Amino acid sequence: MHISMNELKAALRRCFESVGYFVGNYEDAANMILWLEKHGLAGLSELERALPYIEADSEKPHVSVVYEDSISATIDCHNRSALNSIAAAVDLAQAKALKSGISTITVHNCHNRKFVLKALTDCGRRGISVAAYWRNGSNSITEHTVAIGSGDRYPSYIESETDLVGEDADRRSLTILCSSRINLAASLQAPVDHATLVNFSPRAIEANKKRSIDRGIEINPDLWKRINQIGTGILVANSERSRADAGGK
Amino acid sequence: MSTSVAIETALRGDRALDLRPANQVMNLERLGAMHQNRLSFMRTLVRHLMREQWDIAPRKMELDKDGYGTVIYRIDAPHGRFDFVIFSNFLSSESRNDRVIATEWDITMALVEGEIDDLYLERLRQNVPKQEAGRVDSRVFVLSRANRSARNFDYVVDQLARGQQPEIDRIAKVGYLYRTTAVYGSGKLGMADWEKVATKFPDFARPFTAEMFVCFMLRSFSLFQAEHIAKARSPETFQPMKSEIKRYFGIGNSTGLGMAPYLLNHPQLISRWVEMRELGLARVRKFGIIDNHIRSRFSELLKRSIEHTKETTTEDQRQTHSNHVMVAELEQLERQFAPSFADWEELIQWTEQQCSLQTQELLVSLLLELYPDLVDNLENYQRTDEALDLDPTMPLAELKSLIECVYQWALAIDFSAEGARETCWYRSEEKMEPRLGSIANEEAKDKQMALGVGYAVQKCYQQINIYLEEHPDHSTARFMVAQPKLRGIVRRIQAMSKGVYGDIQANLLDRNVLPMHLLRCKLAFFGVSKFDPRSRLWVRNTMFQGAPLLEEIGQPFSDDWFMPLAPKV
């Protein structure tokens, strides 16, 4: 079914607020998903993968800094979704890059890492160049890389299938390179063990966005129903007393 | 005089004009005392309609003798073609309900990109009358509905059918035939997002222009429909309404609590609108020449404002009292200054020392009204980027200083005082309608909306102080890792501190908070008048009263319908 970008954002905000995301965090989560979807990068598919687990995150420890120096840090997300954990890592990358010229942030135990794209794109918009890399999968390993130049509005994003044998930890790790002094670009090297699945240039991502602005978003009705159903958790039951709180006749 | 760089230079920095300070302007009670002015969105829209000669005419008019049926207006604006569709259906008086939870209305409407064919019209017919229960696509960019002011409507039709004009005294009490109860845009129900409207439809790219246009068209249709029914009823005796009486009809609006959260959820936009109004005022104070023409015009507008307020009817005691006080103060202003005054500072200071907020803010509107050359182009700068961006690089110590400077008002509130945190804003399961309750309602308290900005700032400030004792050199980014719960308020503080005016300065959790102030503030920016509060939570008002008529597009236009008076016929 067809919905608008604003409807999707509002419904996602309610959904994440309902499962206990903090103020600021539920807006971020909604924006991350919407950003992917409106730029043609399958944000809703990623959300479908994340949905069964989003309520469990409130029980997990908050993001912690395992190691830190002036140009690098290692972050543990304690198996949270990137939706409620990755923003802090990107913030740290940006702050260190501005101070030291370049920074490397390694993130461990983070799910749904693709949602990092919006935060990285925002860095580019603010004049910080970023590149990031991660792997996913157990039997079949996929590689993901994204990069954006300083001052650019859209990133590039590449995803490919490989013959690599993955470590379990790889499935939840992510490396972010950030610089205020050099422009970082990323492409996956092309050995024989690698087949590109998707390769989005900044121009293609921009074109997708323009289409979404013009036409809105297509969403599976069942997914739409689920998002809204979860979101009803923020609504207060109706009653005569409650009707009086609206003040109308 | 105005590029966006010039605007920014005038707002802040070495060459900034003298703007009224934030602690004065952003006071909630003062915002709630605002009046319409020439930068209000309705005024801006009408200037463009008239001066750009928008070509607006019905291309489908299928109404039965009782005014029920389908109408399509074709709109040729400078940059695009649009269709405005109206469905008029029978509604019994028992079913008529102005609340957002209503399910039927006298009229439902949609503004659509391009020309619609019969197939698309049928899709609209299946959905537009259902409003929130229907769906539309991204060709639609405004959806609305309206109910008749039944007694007024029937009276006007009777009079016209008998060949008589509606009595002015009667219209002065209820100056409209229809009331809107919601005007939706910005992606609701599947329609076009604001991003599409802002980038693809330059004619509607200023905030709420499309929504105001729909209300203007509703007004036009309401007048047409009344005449249509009267003529069908008694073709031999029917007389059309005189133009000066038609102009006195506006559109009623019923606005409730649903509008209030908007001001807190779009703080940068609200702050921008305030900036433009205050910049207009600052230009007038600095550059406004006072000659005989201006003195004469000021005197005329002052008299008109007095008369307009005397003609305003409301049953709300507080508003009635405020109106009486304002009339008395304006009459005193007239006696004291109208003969001669040297500069505007004299009057402004006098009102600030002697007068109520409503009078002070009316003077602001009057001053803006006098100088179109200094003010009107600010209508092009009402939009802003609404990204509440976190600055992770800001040293935490600097964030602390920022709060002390910009949010002094929040730090000064005693949240431990009796009733200081008694109110909670929540959403009902009934159409997600915003409501205002007490924390005594446990469920409402647990699910309350995050509108208590002052309280959140104070709590954040306390946490920053504790953290800084251990980590004095840490950045905001590092603090965010330790305190993820504060992400929302930290970025709001940082983002809002970049503007001149920042957040609305009020404790919205207080037991005695008056949401009416928020509603009136936004409605004043829209351009409404004749505020008629029905409780502390909802208000009736009138839109486009005194505005030119649709059929007057193409004729001489003076842009002088501020504070319109009842016609003398």
C-alpha cells in the first residue's frame, strides 16, 4: 500500500516510543529507517528483520566504551540494534576526527548495522568525510561498505556476496573511519571470491530520493499494520474523564 | 534589501537590528496575546492571489437544489495547474460534530495536483468524505472538511430567497456560514509530503499556504452555495448578496488541543516565524518615517481596531474582559498620541509600561501594517531547515554555559513547587487525539508526551554538572555515550540556541498552564481574528473575514483588510 514519508516517520516514532526508546532516540530510529527507505536502500526490509527484537533491547546494558585514545575508540553495543546504539559511536568518531584530523571507531555487538547510513551521511553534510565497512551472514558472508566525501549530500553504498569464512563476531562488528582532513572513498576490491549485489552511487541514491518525494512510499500492509499496532502502546485508553481532557463540547 | 544573507545579518551579529529580547517575546502569555498582521499567512496568500491574478473558476458544478453534490474548481496559478474538489453531502444536525473524532461532515474537500479525470474523481469520492478513515495518494496535498453554522446558514438562505440582505447585526455575531475543524497537509492519510509541495509547487511553497488557500476556497464556495440554494428555492424573489456583505463573511474555525503540540514539536519553525515578525518590527522602529500620511493612517487603523474589537463577540469571560481592557487602552492611546508623536519608541514604551499584553501586541501589528515596503518581503523567509542536529564536538562545559545563557528561564522554575508538574499531555486511543490531563491518571502519566521542555532542560543541566565534576574536559559526544537518555534534550538545546528566539518560555507541566496561548499564537500567524475561547483547551475564530472575494481577482486591490468592520448598508 501507499503511504507518505511523514506517515511512516510518525508511525515509526510511535512504534519505538512504545517499546521504550528514549526521547531523541525514537526520532533517530524513525529517521534512520525512513532515510534508507526513501533513498531506495530497503529500510523497511531491514526493519522487518529488526522488529522481532526491538523490545528486548530495553533490557540490555547501554553502549559502553571499551577502549579510547585521542584518535580511536572501541564501542560495545551489547547486542543492541543500531537503531538505539550506533548514533553515539558516530558522534564519537566525528568529535575525534575534528580534534585529531582522523579517527577510527570499532563497534562490536551491534545488530542492523545498515541503519548507520543516515548518521554517516549527516557527517558528510557537516563537512566530515566518512567510510565504513562491515560483514554479515554465517553461511554466506556479505560485505558492506559506505563512503561520503566532506560536504557531500549523498553517500555511495556497495553490498556484495563473498566466499569468505566469517567469524561469529564479524556479524555484529562495524568499523568507521572518519576524517576532517582527507576525503575518504570506498569501493570493494574485486577478487574472484566476490560478487556485487548492489552498487549505489550518490547520484542513484539522490534519484531514488526524488522519486520518493514525488510518489511517497510503498509498504507491505501487514508490516504497516504491525508498526501501527506496536505504536498503540503510547495511546491512553478512552474514557469519559479522558474525553473531558480534550476540552471540546 | 533582502537576501537570506541580509536577513541573517539583520538578525544577529555586529550589524543586527535591535530586536525585542527572547525573554520578552517568547513569554507564553505574550505569545497568546498576539494578533494577525500583514505577514500572517492568509494576508500573504491573498496578496499573491490578487497581484498574480490566479485564474480560478468552477469547471464542474453539479449541485442539486439543496446544494448537495460535487464541485471542481480549476486553479491556474503562475507555476502550476490544480483542481480543488468539494463534496457536499446531507448531514443531520444531530450528527454534526466539530470534534476531531467526528466521522461525517457537511462538506469535505481536497486540493489536487494537475487536472483530475472521472476515474480519479471517483477515487476521491470513495475516500475524501471519509477523511481520517480514507486514504489518498500523493497528487492530493490538502484534505479538509467543514460543517455548517446551521442557524446562520439557514437564515442567510431565507433572506436571499425573500429578496432581502442578511442583517449585519446578525452576521457580526457569527461571521461565517461554515466552520472548518481540520485542514490536513504534509503527508497525512497518504497525501503529498511537505517536501514535495515545497519543491514542486512554488505557488504553495510558503508554510501553510495550501491549507490557507483551501479555507479561502471554502469561503468562496459557502457564499456561492447559499445563493445557489436561495435561487433554486425562490427564483422570482431571489436577490444575490451585496459584495460588501459577502466580504464580511469569513470561514469559522474550531481549533482544539490537537494544534498545541505542533508548536513544541516544530520549535525551529515557530522561532523562525517569530524572528520575521520581530525583524519587521525592528525595521519599522529603525527606518519607519513618520509623516502626515503615516499619522493619518495610524489613526485610521487605531480607530478600526477599536471598532473591530467592540464588534467581537465571545462568551468567554476572560477574553471579554481582555477585549474591554484593550479597547479602553487603545482609546487612551488615541487621546494621548494621535494628535502628534515624534517616534514609535514613545508609543511602544508607553504601551509596555501602561497596557495589557494584548494591547502591546496589537500595536506591533499596527506598526507592521503601516509599512508594507519594510515588511512584506519577509514573507519569503518563513521557512527553515527543521533538523535538530546534535553537535557532538561541543565541549560539555560549553554546553553547560549555553544552558545558563539561553535557558535561564528553565533553570529558574521551581519544579518542586505544588502543582508545578501536575499536568501531562497525552494521546488518546480515540483518533490519537491530544489531551491534557493530570498525573493522577497513572496511564496518562506513564504515556505522556515529551512537551515539558523546561523540566527536561533542568534535569539535563543537573546531570551535566555531576558528570563535569569527574570529566571536565569531555565532549558532548562522550557525555552522550554515558547519558543516552538525554540525547533528545541536548540536541534541542544546541539547535535552538542557534536561533534568536529559541524555545517558548513556559512550564507546560504546570497545573495552571493555559494551552489557549499556544493555540492563539499559531492561529495569529495563520491570520485569524475574532478569538472566541470555548474552554481553556479550544477556541473558535474567524478566517478571511474582510478579504477580497474570488470574483474580485483581477480588480484593483488595496491589501487593506486588517481588522475588518461590519459594513454599513
